[in-house]
Amino acid sequence: MKKKKLTPLWRITPPDGPVSYLFGTVHAPDARVFSWLEPAVGLLLTCDCFAGEFDLDEMNAAVFNTEIRLPEGQTLRELLPRGAWKQLEFLAHKRLGTHAGVLNGQHPFIVWSALMKSSLQTDYDASPDEMLWQTAVNAGKKITGMESFSSQVDIVRRIPLKSHVGGLVRYLKYHQRAQRQTDNLLKMYAAGNIQELARIARKSLRENRQILSDERNIRMAARFEELSSNQRLFCAVGVAHLGGSTGLLRLLKQKGMCVKPEEKSPELFQR
């Protein structure tokens, strides 16, 4: 990839609309993903509207945990192989400060998410997405989402339980390898290598890439087109949605929009 395209921050200009921006983020309060935040904030403040993956005002963890649950009568211990349950007992104590029995009634996606989150550094109180959202709120910008919170819940529910269980089992078996892979992905993000990030993310989604990536990208591209038609939009979504042949950059270009990379430069703040 050309060096100038090694960036998660892109300028998007519709055929008949004002300049807007698309920013790929990582949903983690890890210092390694904050190197692009300052130029992103500078551009956000020039825009009329901020759109995250969903409006954080809609987020309700209690509702999510209630909606994403195991079928009645099933337990996580029954679904996991014996070795995977033993590994969960170890990681629950080491990372989550609890015992596996507390997690027995939880959906495997909830448990996987908690373990993944616990493996990341917590250098800040909030992720870049949350900081951008709060910046937009404080600046009086219009706030919206590329999706709704309820639609994200529906996406998780569409994935078969067997697939969720398989993902958790693989993580429990290869958690040390997963940690190294996460570290490598964060380094790629800091370097702006969005195409390689998209390739790895699509591969990791396995049989669910259509639901978790392709279909969502199509909907978000249409939403971007709608929101940017008559206002300056700053859109922040997970970086894995940007690159590749089915990514947002390609889809927006196919809609006739001019797509150009932004760089971490002081010039951003002189516009």
C-alpha cells in the first residue's frame, strides 16, 4: 500500500455535497490506538454531524445482557468441552477476578467479549469512539448512529449458538496466541494499515463474515450517503469496516464519492 494511504482517516466528498470524513477506530481504551485521535478531533469540530456505529445514548448493557442469553435450560458448562471449561475456570479467575460458575448462565458471546476486553490495556477511561462522541456532544453537534443499538443486538442473535460456542472454545484454547495477534493488530492500526486489518478481520469472522461485515457495510454506506448529502458528516466506525473489496471506502467510491486519505498533519487544523 502506498504510504499516503496508510491511514484510518479519510476525506469523503459526495458528488453534490460538502466534504465529510470517515474514521476507522478501535473500540478499546488502549494507548496504542490513540495516535490518530488528535487529527480526528480537529476534523470532527469542523463538521455538522457526528455518527458513530450507534448513538451511545442508546447503549444499555443491562438490556444487551438480557437480550443475548442462552436458551432456557441450557448452561455454558454443558455447551463447552471439558477442557474448554477448565480453561475458562483459569481465565475467569486470572482476568475477571471471579469463578467460572458465575458465568455458567451467560451467553458465550458475553463471556468472549469480557475476556477480550480484559486482555487489553486500559490506559484511558474511555475508548476513542467514546471520546469522539463526548467531544461531539460537548461541541453541540448533531449526534446519530450508522446503525441502531437494537440492530446490533439483532446481529448477534442472528449468529447460530453453535458458532458462538465455537468462537469461545477457540479463544480459550488459543488465548495466548490471540493476545499476540491483538498486539500485532494494534501495531498495524498505529501504522494506518487498514487494508491488512480488514483482511485479517474478515478471515477471523469465518462463516459469519456476511452477517458481521458485508451486510453491515452495505447498510452503513447507504447511511453515509444519506447523512452526507447536505451536511458535513464525521463518521467513526470500527476500522475493519473500511478496507477490502467489500469495505466502506470501496462502496462509497462506487457511489461516485471522491475518497482521499488524510494524514496526521498540522495542516488539518488550519482549514
